[in-house]
Amino acid sequence: MIRYDALDALPVRSALPVLTAALEEDGTAVLVAPPGTGKTTLVPLVLAGLVGGGPARRVVVAEPRRIAARAAARRMAWLLGEQPGRSVGHTVRGERVVGRHTRVEVVTTGVLLQRLQRDQELPGVDVVVLDECHERHLDADTAAAFLWDVRQTLRPELGLVAASATTDAQGWARLLGGAPVVEAAGTAHPVETVWAPPARPVRPPDGMRVDPALLAHVASVVRRALAERTGDVLCFLPGVGEIARVAAQLRDAGGPGGGVDVLQVHGRAPAAVQDAVLAPGTRRRVVLATSVAESSLTVPGVRVVVDSGLAREPRVDHARGLSGLTTVRASRAAGRQRAGRAGREAPGTVYRCWAEAEDGRRPAFPAPEIKVADLTAFALQAACWGDPDAAGLALLDAPPAGAMAAAREVLRAVGAVEPTGRATPAGTRLARLGVHPRLGRALLDTSGGGAEVVALLSEEVPREYGDDLEAALRRARGGDDAYGTRWRAEVRRLRSAAAEFAHPPVDAPGGGARNGSPTAEVAPARANAGRVVALAFPERVAKWDGGSYLMASGTRVEVGEGSGLRGSPWIVVAVAGRGAGTAHGRVRLGVAVDEDVARDAASALVGVRDEVRWAEGDVVARRVERLGAVELTVRPLGEADPALVRGSLLEGLREEGLGLLPWPADAVLLRQRIAFLRAHLGEPWPDVSDSALHARVDEWLEPELSRARRRSDLARIDAGQALTRLLPWASGEAARLDELAPERMAVPSGSRIRIDYGDPERPVLAVKLQEMFGLDRTPAVAGVPLLVHLLSPAGRPAAVTADLASFWQDGYRAVRAELRGRYPKHPWPEDPAGAEPTRHTNARLRR
């Protein structure tokens, strides 16, 4: 019997006439309705004609999460007074509850994508409702783009509804060709905000790590909320691990006699727990939930929300070749969604575990998954759809070019796409498996024998399973927890899919596994777990090397102190994240392998090459067999390629500088003289700075460099002679070097004094004062006055001048007064400008 009282209480009823009229006229609509208004439950029933008396239609509702798909289907069946699987059913990966008379089917967006790839027309489907569009999951964005393409080219009569609690309504409307926007008012009650930051600073999230001090604080805020407020408490935490740790700290919540049930709701929770959360409780409850409870599910009885302020989002570390979930500060939009849960049924309260001043610094909205996630599966979907670059897809955000390029590289490596980007037959099969293309390739390469490992890697493995994949497999095989149950169903589905591609049957409508039942095929023997992971991630084969593991990709990873993997010579890394406070990754799940398995599975990365490089101050020549960045065997190389040797010598010159060459005094002086002329006359005099000499090494250091084989050979090169090759011989200017920048200059005494060109802006002439008597102008080279250092008879600086005539008039008297008593044997005339220059003492002059 239909529960009309419950249906009549749903606020979205007021918007249904406008919504149905929009679909009749335009075929598309954007429905904006706050959580709890009935957009997920009543709207599909009305569109299907199951309530309200409209025409009978078949409606598919796409939800981003399995738990939400199951819950929505069960709720709709309850509203109709039926069991799930009759008028309303659901299909998620590995589970299908649908009957012959089903008119509303709730599916995950991943299932919907597989159906679209199997048959783009979606035969028998009249309307598709894309729920929770605001979450911007990649599968949902992709499904929307594909559906719009289908409507434009194949089935203009297919109805499309984009439904969300809070979204960019106008953006979705533009994407769906100017679809009308229909808004439904909610009945939200006021929610009081209590700011409850930790008393002491906590470390920010790093990768998957959350400071235990923050989790302890969240637990204390839950206890505070239980004491200060009435009603059930809904607490938002980023992941399953954090939920378990907070639950452990709330075991005695409610006092000595208990009185409070602590429930954990997330995608891996058992169905019985999910049902208990979604039904009214007989005792007060604390529900610890991930973001799944933000908008997809309605938890009755909640009057208080405790928000940790954290969320999990996918991220790709392209530099390290790693991808996965990471913990981030939840956006302000997510904060509003979470707070609204407290005001669904009555006025409520939200306790926010951060300071009010921090709230404005949080991102406004969560990052669209297409901007931050691994795009390999998306790129394969686009290639199978016939648009490898996704340029023609109706997407709110274009995929980043770099991420798409990286995704295409992976797809080419697993044979999923041609060089043109089009999907290969193998790629089409991979897209239909419902797992990441890497895992799909490993499944097919093992003829289904890798199903257990692939199933294990298809979703996040419980943290308590540890980081050793072999041990995690044993636990999953014998476990009776929700994860183990779901894992076994996925193993059956994957074996069935692998058998289907080995012996392709006629495609059945809707596709996918039927009720999770095992295939009739004989299950293939288990494949070696390490080989399966290595086939999926060949670049993550890793060798123990100096206290950490070096992966074939070149990234280093570490394992925990108590890890069962520690000490294994070789491992394959299945899941890894960024290590907290280190430049290395941290292995979250891996498996030990033999070197033979590593070599075989990653054979495409094995190669032998001659390596000649500058290392430890000399040329090192080796013949190296490598698996990617990992050295397998090394032996000395006798006769190395001269070009490689030359390159390593150049590397040494860059690293250690031109000081590797001998630079006697005459060579240094030549370089200084050329630099002086370059600074004051410019071309054609060459630039002889280190960088310029490195750039023109072919011109001035050949053939000496080509004959060199090691560091000691560089030490025998005549750098001065080599440098003369850069002089401007072609223009004839080289012949004027001694004229323009002479090594020595004749002074009035007849001496030839060496010029110091160390400072190219102002060369220095250091000469005894008495040898300059009678010279009334400053000497110059190339038109540049020299800086004259006038020395005492002992050769010590007495004065410095750039204007000799001025010095004789003004500065000389002070120098004469200071030095003639100290050096009485030397001449100190009163008129130096008119005196005879000399190199001798007075006695020598008298003789």
C-alpha cells in the first residue's frame, strides 16, 4: 500500500508540476532542491508514473555512491509499500535487485557508464535522473556528457534531469542546452553554530594522515554535544579509519549505563548497519559518517552535527607517479551541507571543530574530480565513446591537458588505445570491466586468475588489514566482515567478466553481473599476487636500496617499521601515498616478489645500455642492465662511445667548473684581457664568462676535448692556447690584441709594468711612485684610463688615483711628507711633474 502520508509530507511536491511540464516541453531540466525534500525519492516515482497518475515510464536514477543507491531504492520501495526489486530496484557493482516489472532503477554512475558503453541508446529507458550533481564526481560528469551526446544524436526523446541540493544551476542548464531550472523550497529549521576549535594547535592533514590529537578533540566535542543538546548526533569524519578511531574513544559514551548507540556509516558498512542508521532508533545515537551522509542519505532523529572539518579527495602526484585519496580541509559548501543535517526535522546545532576565523580561508567548493583525479579511466571512456581528447563532450570543466597526456600514456602502455587515441578492441573490453584499466589489463592477462587481487585493489582496503597484500588477501578470504563479503562478490563478478571476454556471449540487456551469482565457468586458478600487481603497475616494481625501496619509475618509497614487507629484496607497490615530512612515498599496500617475477611482469621496462657519466670527480663508464630506474647488473665498460665520454666530460666541466682545466698565469691573463675588451668594445671580442665558454665549447676546446678520456686528460690541456681560437681572427681584430690590451705598459722610468686586468671595468697599473715622475696624464688602454696604484719604495701602496695630474698637485704633498723620512735614500722632489723619473735611489742617481 502506498504511504501517501509520507509522500504528501515531502516539500518537493510543490515543484513537481513545473518539473513535469519542463520535461514534457524541453526534455531536460535542472532540479535544485535542498536535502530532505524528496528529490531523490518522490521525483523518480512521479516521473515513472508510479504515483501521481502520470504516464508509465522507465526511469534510471544515477547516484554517485553504492550506499546511496541502495538506500534510495529501499526508501522508494517502502513508500510504495513494496519489497525492493518489484516496481523499484537497484544495481550496483556486483549486486542487482531488479525484477521484470521494475520501472525505477537506481544505479551507480559507474554502472550507468558501462551501460552507455555497451549500448549508447539505453533502450527501454525514458528518463535519466543524475542525482547529487553538486558533488562533481568524475563518473557523474562523464555520464552527463555522454547522455547529452545521446540525446543530441540518437534519442532526442530521452529525458534528462540534473538534480542536486546545491549546485551551479545555471552552469548545468547551459550544459544541457538551456534546460529550465526548477527550484523546490525546503523546510530547513534554524541551525545554531558553535565554534569548537582544539585548545592546542594540531598538525594539518598530510596525505591520508590525520593528527590523532584532532580525532581525540572531535571525540571530546561529541561528548560535549551529548551533554549540552538533545537528539541524535551526526559526526562527519574524513574516512573509515578515522571513524573507527573516534568510535573506540566513544565506547563509554552516555555514562556508566551506556544509553547511547555508536554507529558507523560509510561505503564499506554492512547493509544491516546502513539500515539501522537510516531508520529511527529506540535509543539515543551517535552516527559517525563520511561525506556520504552530507546529502545522499537522510538520517532521522539528528538534531546535532559535529563536523571535523575534513574530507577526502582524489589527488595525483604526477612527479612521483602515485595517485589516491588525500585528506583536505572540507569546503565551505560542504560545511553548509553538513550543518543543514541538524535542521532537517527541528531546530538544531552544529559544532565546528575549527576556529571561526579559519572558516573564510577554506575553499568555497570542493575541487571537481576531473581537475584533480587520475584521468586514466576517464580517458578510456572518452576513447571508447569516440572522442579521445574529450573535446566534444559537454563538461562543466575541461580535463587538464597534462593529466590527459599522462592518462593516454598509461592507456598506450596497456594496449587500450592506438597511437591516434582511438580505443583498441582490448580497450573496449577494459572499459566494460568496471575497474581501473591497469587492473583490467592484469585481470585479462591472467585469464581471470588475478580476480582476487584485482577485487582487493578495486576499493580502499581496510587499514586493519595491514600493508602486506598477501596477508590482506588471506584475511579477506576468511573474513566475515562487510568488506570480505563485498570482496567475494566482486571476485565472482570479475571471474565472470573475464570468462565473458574469453568466450563472449550475447550481451544481455542492462549488462553487469546478475545478483552477484558466480559464473558457470570453472573458476581459474589463482595467479601469483605479486605478478598480478606487477602487471597492473610495472613501474612500481621496487628494489630495496639504501634504507628504502626504489621503484622502476624512479620514486623512492618507504614501509613502516613493523611492516611484513620490510627486508624483502623486491616488492611491488599497489597503493602508496606521500610520506609525511619526507620526499619519499609511503607504501600502504604492497607485495613481496622474486626478481624473476619482477623481470617478467615488467619486461617492457628492462633494457641494457652503456652509461658514461661524470661521477665522484671523474668519468665512469658502465654497461648497466636496468628495470626502469632500478639497476639490475653493472659491469665496467672498456671502450666507451667517444660521444658519451665527451658528454660526461662536459658534465664534469659544468658541475665542477672550468677549474678542471689548467689555467697558468698567462692563460688567466689572456682571458682577463679578452673580458676587458668585451666589456668596453663589445663585438667582435668574445664573451669568455664560464657560461659562455660552456656554450661555445665546440669552438675553443676542440680537438683537445675529443681526445680526452678522463679527468687527468683535462689537466693536460693548454687552456690559453685553446682560448685563442675564440679571438676575432676573421675580422683582423685579433691582431690588435696587444695594441688594445697589452700585457705590459712602458712607464716614464723605462720599466715595462704588467697591467692587472682582474677587474674588466678598470684595469690596474701598480708602479713605484718615483717611476711616474714627469707624467702629467693618466695612462690608458683601449681608451680606458687605468687605475694607478702608486707604490712606496718597498712596494707597498702609497696612493691610488685615476687622475695623475690632480694627484701631483694635491695628493703628493701628503704622501711626500709621510714617506721621505722613512725612505731618505729615494728622491722626493717638490715638483714631481717636472722631475726625472727613476727606478734608483739618490746614491745611484749621483753616480
